[in-house]
Amino acid sequence: MKSKSVVNLETSPVPDFFSSDVAGARRFYLDLNPRPNRALALVCGGLERCTPDYAIHRHTFPFHSIEYVVRGRGTLKLKGRVHALQPGSLFSYGPGISHDISSNPAGPLVKYFVDFSGRKAGALLRSCALAGGRISRIFPAYELQAVFDELIHCGLKGTRYSVSAGEKLLECLALRIAGARAPAEGRETLAFATYQQCRGHVEQHFWRLKTLQQISAECRLNHSYLCRLFRRYDHQSPYQYLLRLKMNLAAELLRQPAALVKQVAEETGFEDPFHFSRAFKAVFGLSPDAFRRLR
């Protein structure tokens, strides 16, 4: 594949669809005039530190775009509706979608963005519930930061593989969004907050927790309702989540040369080492002894 030039903000003109109200930025440009028959084309992206008076007012935009707030506050008017922006806010817009973005002077926005086009762009946005210009929240708020940083790193590198790798990272971003979306403000807010509290309790105490009933009792919830919350927002049961945390710890402990399976079982809350071994294999697909032989 022929290498495309990669443009750096400090050395090249900025396309006129960017705001000048930016205190600092890291941007890359891969293909500002993508062919209409491309399946998916990564146009540009980056990180912008907005000024207190940052403001954008557009009736349309030439590409599909996803923006992600990591610091600061602001306001988004999307298709006539006004939304508050804060860390974790994620939104999309594109051709024919009016949008206004402004920064709160007391805490200016810091946000990532990525622009793209192509035949599969609509399907990619639908896969993460952002088609047609939508706003969502990400939990935890900084969950997507590493993916956007990798996109920028890839775009600025300018190798012959930057275009293809960037497009794959864009698809990866859509998957990460789908797995990290929180419900919008409204009737599900309380349920999601309850789920967050219970998930946090499991994360903090997983080493001593043993059963679903114990989790339910300590979270003061009916275990059936607790299971519904986890399946709605995490697509797994609370016990499956607990087991994954325990087995991740067990894998780290088993990497120690002198570690015994029986000791690791005890340290992760299993009284029966055979039960521990079955659980370990159910999660990772191989026994603790086989895992140790991988070294």
C-alpha cells in the first residue's frame, strides 16, 4: 500500500472545519479527500485542549465524527437538543446533522475526536449506538482514552501501515464504546448507579467474597435483581465477574516460582483446591498446572 502523508498541526495549515479556539492540540491527518467507494476511511483525529471561549456552530459536517470528553465541562446542542458535557461524555455527528459545541470558561473542555467516512461508517456507528447523531456516557469516564491515544500515535507515525492500522483501531474503538456505554440520564440512572456501587464492592472485596448470596447480602439487594443488573450492563452474572477477578489474581500468583496451587487456592478464597482448579480451567481453558508450564 502506498504511504499517505501525515500532517502535524505545528508544521501545516489546519483544515478550516477545525475551530481556532484551541489552546493546544495533537492532531493527525490521513486522508482529507477519501474516495467515495472506500469501505471505511480514517480521515483525521486528535486531542484538543479548548480555550475558555471555544465554540463551534455547524449545520452539517463533511465526515462522520465521534468526540469524547476527558476533562472540563461544556454544552452540546445536537439536532436542536441541549446536553451538558462532562468527562465521559461521548457524542457523534456527521453530514446533515446540526451541532453546536461550547466550552465552560471555568473548566474548558479537553476532548478527543476522530473523523471518518465510507460505506461501512453507518454500520460502525450503529454497532455502538451512535448512528444519526447521538450522545452517550462512558463508564468509567476514562475507559476509551488509551484507544484514542493509540489512534493518534498510529496516525502521527506516518508509516505505510498507518492507514490500515488506523482503520482497524477505529473498528476497535466502536467495540470498546459498545462495551463501555452507560445509560443516558433518565429512568435507568438509578439502576445503573446501583450496578456501579455493586461492581465497585466486588472489585474491592473479591479476594474474600465467595458466593452470589454473599455479594447480594453485602450489597443489600435481592440476588435475582443483582443478576439482572449485571446482565443488563455487563452481559455476565455477578459471580462470573467475581470469578474472573479471582482467576486474574490467581494467574499472577501462579507466576511466582515457589507458588503452590493449594496456597493460591486459599489466597483466592477456595477451600478446595480441586474446585479452584476447575474454576481456573473454566475461565482460562487450561488447568493451573498447565498454566505454570507455559513459563
